[in-house]
Amino acid sequence: MNPVVRWETVSFHYPGAADPTLSSVDIALPEGELCLVVGNTGSGKSTLLRTVNGAVPHATGGTLRGRVRTAGRDTASHRPRDLADVVGMVPQQPADAFVADTVEEEIAYGMECLGVAPDAMRRRVEETLDLLGLAEVRARPVTALSAGQQQRVALAAAFAAQPALLVLDEPTSALDPPAAEEVLAAVQRLVHDLGTTVLLAEHRLERVAQFADSALLVPGAGRPPVVGGTAEVLADAPVAPPVVELSRLLGWDPVALSVRDARRRAAALRLPAPPPTPRAEAGEVVASARGLVARHGPVPALRGVDLDLRSGEVVALMGRNGAGKSTLLSCLAGLHRPRSGRVMVGEADPARLRRRDVARVVGLVPSEPADLLLADRVDRECAAADREAGATPGHTAALLAELVPGIPADAHPRELSCGQRLALALAVLLARAPRLLLLDEPTRGLDYPAKRRAADVLRRLADDDRAVLLVTHDVELAAQVADRVVVLAEGEVITDAPAAEALAASPAFAPQVAKVFAPTPYLTVDHVRRAAREASA
Amino acid sequence: MSGLFAVPRPLHPLAWWGWALGVAVAASRTTNLLLLVLLGAAAGYVVAARRTEAPWASAYRVFLRIALVIVAIRVVFQALLTGSAGTVVLVTLPRIPTPAWLTGVRLGGDVTAEALLAAVADGGRLAVIMTCFGAANALASPSRLLRSLPRALHELGVAVVVALSAAPQLVTAVGRVRRARRLRALPHRGFRGALSIVGPVLEEALDRAMTTAAALDARGYGRRSLVPAGRRRLTTVALLGGLLGVVLGLYGLLDGSTVLHIGQWAEVTTGTLGPVLVLAGVAGCVVGLVLGGRAVVRTRYRPDRFLAAEWIVLASGAACAGLFLATAALGGPASGLSPNPWALETPGLPPLAALGVLCALLPAHLTPPPPPTRAPEAA
């Protein structure tokens, strides 16, 4: 079988970089497969993907040594536009790449550029609309679609031109789980029903690992990438979904990739009921909301929400998009004045305080933590935060070092990884020592290790006599860190219960481990590890 | 209504823009308030009957507002600044003395009905032209118009569309960053606030532009077939020469009195040379565009067709403009198109121009309706 892409002793330096981002890449990608690209954030996954169509080095600059051949064409002599007929790229943020007004024009654009005959083009657009379930929205403006639909349009646009290979670089990183599911189901359909070759980088491995034919591990730090069967590669990859971690813990070989698989093997296992998790006893009430009603224009966003947040506890706020989660955060942070009802943070209503005083009691990390940052260097950012808070110089920098050690002081905040940026934003807010911390989707774009570190940080912050409320779609994160889970639906609280109870029983919010062991209420691999240790002791 | 027009479909954008241009030309020929109001109403009626439900269709309202502001500004300036001739004094504003070197400018003083009327008519003309532009926007999105550019210019059109679509994203980015500034209790209003917001927003916009460029490239934007060097040079020469010809020719058309000496043998006025140069320049441009278009490999998905309904729309716009021009040519100063504002008389209704207004109304009924945006629920 002919490889679609062949990397021959490839190495790549970004302009001005001391170390190579990629080195000694010597692999071939066979045709007709779904190949999963795994690796830590910053390991060079995106760079590797972008060498496929020549965007690296044609668009980025830098030095590429060796040779990349895509469908037999050398990318050194072919620019991305000359490879557009063999490689379909699906961008991370589809909204940035739209050129047409309506869905069907957008899908046709790539084919127009390639000069596909009009009647063939018409046929392919119709077929693609049906394949990806976009027929109902065909005449809608692309800007009026939901994020999941937009990503499906981008996928359709890349697929319609019938390239030999589709490249998807974290297509779901900006989406909530239902929308991500929608997109990944569409990808799976293209692979299984149509035999499209797909190269997919994705950090929600738990969703796709079971469908992949092979995996490509990019270890980073200059080590050569390897290709192999999904189970073998994931068995010792630095990033792994919960079922794979569970397999490692229990010594399954090959590792389980799906919940079904794991459940079958776990049936033979005798595990005791989980010991009750050591719960920090909830302290005094830091913030409370009573009968909160809020609207956005004419649309009711909250309809009578009651909520107490106590010091020492981490609360996960979940629910689908538009359920009122962000509005609740805004109300607690005093950004949004509720129609009726009462918000108390500490002894005051944040909507009636001056912003300066609000910042001393509440800290809110928005879903783009970078929005909070203004300086061009990490140390200047920390110094500015000290001045604003009236703290002793070095206070914020110390906080930051405590949260995530080893962030270079002279780095530009934009150059930091998502996790480091989150830590910096947290440190800036913590400089004023608020007792209530609110986080909007803190783990978007974080890989598994970074997510675990973020969870540890949140736990420590809560143990330090604070209340932490995080809005998240990520059930694995909620299972790891939350003491209590609150679910909102249509502006009302429909669940407010301890995490184990709320997550294990719910079909929608159950984490992978809970699904494997149901009805025994294990939530995370850590719970299983602890139980196994106690059983053997 | 005949079957031809019963099937809903969007019309070719050129037809609507041509029609709007016709109505705008008609409006530019008159200061007759009655005719201006009728023209504006006709354009509004057509928009109400034939606009789509797409987001850009709401642009009409924005343009209407701009038009009203134009009239208001014109009237205020007339009242405050330029002073008033005429006899019917409405109010007398306190006069502010101006220095000697500002003769001709007067601040305050008598405000007469005649002067205000003249200002309304003058501003009204500009306002109706604006509403015509708004109508064209509402009836056919400008990006669809750019899509029907000649092949050689198509990519320029795409670039413009992509650049324009970044504007709403900028607005949301500003909102987001301002909210974050409030969270950090930093100034988010006023000059300092604006300054601290501009940086991050621009940085983000730049990042996004890079992503967009890479994405466009990956989709085959700018693919060309191999063109022999000779033809490439010919294309450039034809296009540049043509543009130069058009520019020089327009200069000639605007000022036709200059005499050019060609050596000692002949002399020619720019007035005769102008049209010749314009025609030659246009021909050069057409040749250049056709040659350039051949190098482009792209095809077009469901191109807008130019059928009978489009011709009707175009013809009604042309007829409207033509009838106004004819009125002006036949009637001279007494045509009724530009009544003397200082006479304070009721504006008349020149029959030919009135017919022109009626022509402008035709597309409201003689065209197929736009397709509904949402498919009707399946029964």
C-alpha cells in the first residue's frame, strides 16, 4: 500500500529557535486509515500536521531539513495551494477561515478554487450536505450557525474537494462536549463509511481512541515520533484517556480503548466498594444566591436560582450551553445585575460595590484567561498586579511560583501554554486575596497532564479557606476535583448533590471509570488505585 | 403573474445594484422635494417587497438613519453658519462676530424659510442617494456582488469579503476584553481604558489574520495554471495601459477646454481626446481582464443567472434615470426638477419624471420573490 504521506529524516527549526521542534521524523502514513496523533501540548503535534500540506515551512518560515512527500509531491517545491487538491485541512477555529455567506457556498469554495466542473461540483455539494447532516442549514449564513455546526461545515468543505487526506488539528478543542461529539461522529462516518484517510490530533482521546486504526506519538523534546497500533502506542504515551490509565493500573495487555472493552475485563475483577472519599468539611458560607432571576434582553437566563458556596469546597457547575451558567457567574462577580433575588458575597452585594472592592472578594477567570493579562512580560504582569492590589512587590510572583513553578519571568504571556496562562491569570486575581474564585471553562485546550495539574491547583486553593466554583463541560475534571456538582437546565438548578452521587448515577455526566464499574460508584482512576491498595493491604 | 416569475429565487446582484444606481442617478438630477420623497419611497417599497431575511438585509435601516442624519446636519449648518438670503425670517439667532479674514462666514443671524428649504432639498438629494445604496445592500449582499467580478479580479473580491467579515469579530473581542478589564478593576472606559484595550484586540486580530491567510492558502486560494511569460507581460501592459487611458480620458472629460499641441502639425482639445482615451482604456482593461482570467483555474458554483427578470430590473432603473435626464434635457431650467428654492413655491410634478418614479417601482412586482431563508416544515 502506498503511503499518503512520507516523512524522510525530517527536522524543523522555527526561525530563531535554538532547539528543533521536530527532529529525525522518519515515518510513513498508510492510506485509508484514521491515524490519531497524540502527544503533550507543545510537543510539536501541530507543526508535524502542518508539514503535510507545506504550511510548515512555506507559511511559518523556519528551516525544514529532509523531505516530506504528500501524495508523491515534495512539499519543498509545492506550496499549500498547490497541494489543496490532495490535502484537506480542517482548522481549529472554523469561523476564522470562512469565505462565503452561506453554507453551501462555503462547501463549494474549495472546489471552485480547484476548478471542478460545475455540474460535478453541484452533485458533490448535495452529497456532502447529506453525509454530514447539513441539508437543513444549507442556505443559512455561516455566521448564524452553532459552533458545532460551523466545525461540521469546515469539515464538509475540506471533504467535498475529495482530497486524498484530511488533516484535523484538534477540531474540537473550542467546542463543548455535545458539539464535539457531533463533529467526531461526522469524522468517524467519513472514515468508516467512505474510507477517507484522516490524520487527527485530538485531546479528547476518550472519544476517539476506540475508532482509530493507528496512532502517531509525538514525544517532543527532539525525540523521534513513532507510528503503531493504537493500543500499543497509547500503552505508554504521556497522554492517555482514563480507560487506558485504568488498564495500566490493572496491568491489562493490550490496553482497553473503549468502555465496553474495559467493562468486559473488569467483570472478572473483585473490587471492594470504594472507601468514602475524605471530604473536607465544608466551612462557612462565602457566597450565596437566593431566588436569582436574570435575563439577557428578553431571554430569561436564570429563573429563581438558590445556591450556597462554602469555603473549602470546589463546586462544578454543569449544564448545556445556554443553560445560564455564565450568567450565574456574571451575577456572582457583580457584572450582571439580576432582575430580582439577592446575591451576597461576604457581607455585600457585589453589584452594588465599586469594582475595586468587588475584586477583593471575588475573582473570575474568563474563558479566555489571556483577556485578563495586559503586560508583555510575565514579571511585569506580576508587578502590575502587585501595584493594583497594594501588595508588597513580589507577592504575585510568589503566588505564581506556588501555583505552577518554573514559568520564565521574561516570557510573553502569549507564548505560554494554556495551562501556564491560566495559572498567571489566577495569580493576578489571587493577589487581592478574594475568598470566592470563579472559573469559566478552565480546562479548555489543556491536555491530560495539564488538566491534572490544574485540578491539583484548584483543590489546594479551596483547601486554603476559599470557595471555588468552576463552570465546566468536562466530566473527568469534575470527577477529579469537585466536591459538589450543580447542574443547571433552562435557568433552574436541577441537581445539587455531592459529586459521587451526581456523577455516577447520571448517564450524561458519568466519567469513563464510573461507566466501567457501574453500579459500584468509582469515579476516577485514583479512586480505583486507592481501593486496590486498601484491598491488598 | 406569469409562471416565469413565480418561482422564488434570488436575483443576480448586478441587476439590483444597477437598478439602485439608476434611481440614484435620477435623484442626483433633482432638488425637487416632492420627486425626492417619491423616489425614496419607491426604493423603500421595493426593498420591503423583495429583500431577503439574511442578516445583511437589515443594513437598509442603518442607511436610512445615515440619510436622516445627513439632512439634519445640512439643515443645522445652513441655519448656523452660512447665513440666509430670503425674506421669510423664521427665527433670529444671536450673531457671533467673526474676524475680518473670515469674510463670507457668518455665525448666527436670521434664519429664513427659504434657506432652510434649500438646505432640506440639497441634503435630501444626498439622503436619497444614500438610501439607494442601502436598498442595494438589502436586496443583494455586497459579497455576492463581488462574487460576480471578472475571474481575474475574483480573488481581490474574496480578500475584501474576508476582511469585512472580520469587523463583527473585532466588536466581540472588544466586548470580551472590556469585561475582563472590569474583572480586574482596571479602567475600561475613557481614553486610558480604550488604549489598554486596543493592544490585546489588535494582537488577536493579527493572529487571526495569519490563521485566515493560512487557511485560505490551504484551500487553494490563488492557484494558477502555468502561463507563458509573454502572455503574462501582455496582460500587465494591457491592464496598466488601459487604466492609464481611463484616468487621462476622465481628466479630459472633466475639463474639455485645454488645447494640446502635437508637435507643430496638429492640435486637439482634451474634450475630443477624452472620450477616445476612455474608450481605448476600457478596451485595454477588458483585454487585460480576459487574458488574466484565462490563467485562473477556478470554476463557479451555481452562478447567478441573468434572465428576463434581471433585465427588467436593470431596465426599470435605467428608464428611471433616463426619464429624469430627459426631463432635464428637454425642459432646461424650467423643467421643474430644480425649482427655485428662494421662491417658496409648491414643487411641481414634471410628468416624465413622475413616470420615471413609477418605473423605479416596477421590480417590486415584476420579479420573482426571494426564497424563504428557512425551509418550510416538512408536512
